[in-house]
Amino acid sequence: MPINNNTPIQFACGVTMKNRFMLAPLTNQQSFEDGQLSPEELHWLTMRAKGQFGLVMTCAAHVQEIGKGFSGQLGIFSDKHIPGHQKITTALKKHGSVAVVQLHHAGMRSPSELIKQAPVCPSEHEKYGAKALSLAAVKQLKDDFVAAAIRAKKSGYDGVEIHGAHGYIITQFLSEKINKRTDIYGGNLENRSRLLFEIVNEIRAVCGKNFLLGVRLSPEKFGMDIQEIKLVCQRLIDENKIDFLDISLWDSFKKPVEEKYQDFSLLEHFTSLDLKKVLLTVAGKIRTGEDVTKILNAGVDFVAIGRAAILHHDFPIKVINNPNFEPVETPVSVQHLLKEGLSNKFIKYMSGWPGFVEEES
């Protein structure tokens, strides 16, 4: 029997999401350079809540000043950011959306011109000009993820997602190719995943059992191995500290790149996990009503929508009303994107996506 995309779902912590649509965490460069919330960022997120996304997740918010990954990034590394985040949570909850902030640190991918120093990494990385974190700095990094989660709770968020995907600092620790440490945070998978589990365990301990906690992982690129990521996922599930897994697949319908894993689609590798009480969401080219139906019927609990949510702030309403809904064709006009709640800064960023924004004559 097909899954109804408009039915509420409840997480193990008790938080209820009114439908199966989540706004994926999207880089947009709209905040102020000190990490403070801008009116443009607030407007963009509020429109998605008005458009009936059951869960609205912020863009990646950095937990240390030196973890900044892009210009105009939202911050959560200081108490000065709390008033801005309170504006976000008030606006999102007013429209019935679950409010979640994504906790992030770019690690070696922090541009040195932005952070005014060399970026950091589990171990020295020549290509990125990154310096290795000391053992004390790793412990500080863990503490700062936890402090950011405490700020999120004070700000009124229902929960947080730990960004462990896309080559950022958690990925850098997980990656055998990048992480060359010889202490308890390097070497075998247990050691390389130690930081992630410490962050998860401490956030759950300090924020309580009713706080929504998710982890985002990606199974490919940046030295990620599908089998290792599945082992990390299963341990996260078995230890019963998280409420949801968010797997960023880049393309939810493709086969794995590595031949040895091609007996299953990339999606099937994760829907086949013993998920127990943990809910699963995936992101990657879920763009039409038909795509939503396929993914939900494949055993995913809710869908993470990126590109289609940029094109239509009310994508959930459109798909609930018409299961065959297809978004407007790209490239789209600047006027269309302004109408959909993007600022000029966000539109400029989106112009870097090939064929997304019409070139102005």
C-alpha cells in the first residue's frame, strides 16, 4: 500500500512532524559575515514553513569561528547568535514546522581567506594547507559541537542535526584517506568514528531524551566507503541515541560508484539497515511528486528536498495536492526566485549551478 506523504510521523524522542517533507539544509550565503541572522535568511526559511514543510532545517551553522565554510554562513558558535536563532524558531513553529539547526564545521574546507588562518583537519593536509588538530583541540571541537546544541535548545529548536557528510570535519575524521592520526581518533574505524559518537552521546546527555537528534552522512566521495558508513549507521541505530539518519546520496536513484557495491542501488544499501526506532531520510535529486512517491515506497520515512524547495516554497502543498506535480523547468528567471523568497545573494550563489538561473541580457 503506497505511503501517504501527508500523514504525521513521530520520532522516538516524541517530536511529531506533520507530513513527510523536510527542507534540506541548503548553503545560501545570506547571513552576516559574523554569523548573525539576516532578514533575508529569516524570510527564506519562514516561506518554507509557510509552504508546509513538516521539518525545516537551517543551512549548515558553524560551531567554531574557524569552522566557517562559506561567505555569509549562519553561525551558532557564540551566545550572540541566540537572538537570531530565536527569531527563526518562533517563525517556523508559528507555521507548524519542526525547527532543526544543522551543526557544522568545515575543517580543511574552511577557506583561509575567510577565517584569516590555516584551516584545521584531523591530520596535516597539503592540498588544503590544513594543519593537524592537537588532542586538546579535538576535545575542544567536541565541546563546541555540544555547546552549539545547548545554544540551539536555548533558542527554541526542536533539535539538531550533526553534519557528518560532504567532506567536512566529521567526514575528515571518518575518512581513512584523510585521517592519518595515530592516537585514539585515528587508525581503525572505531577510532575514526570516535569523535562522532562522543558528540552524539554528549548532546543526548545534556539536551535530554525529548530533544530531536539526527546525523547526516554521505556514503561516497572524500574517501568514504559504503560498508564503513553502513557500520557507523548501524552502530548509531543500535546505541539508541539518535532519532533520525539523513543520508546524502547526491542521486537517490543511482548505483554506487564502486563496482563491488553495485549489487544494490545506493538507496537500497541504507533502506536495508535494521533501523529499529530510527527514522530514515535521504537527499539527492528528489524533484517531482513521482520521485517523492518512489522514495517513500522504497522504505524511507521522509524526504529531504533541496532544489525543488528552492524553485517552489510550497513544494509539499503542490505534491500533496497533485502526486504527479513537476517543478518549473530550469533555467528560471531571477524574478521567479525573488518571488520564491530568495535574496539577491542567494540567487547569485545559485547562478553557479549550471543551467539553474537564466542569464540576464
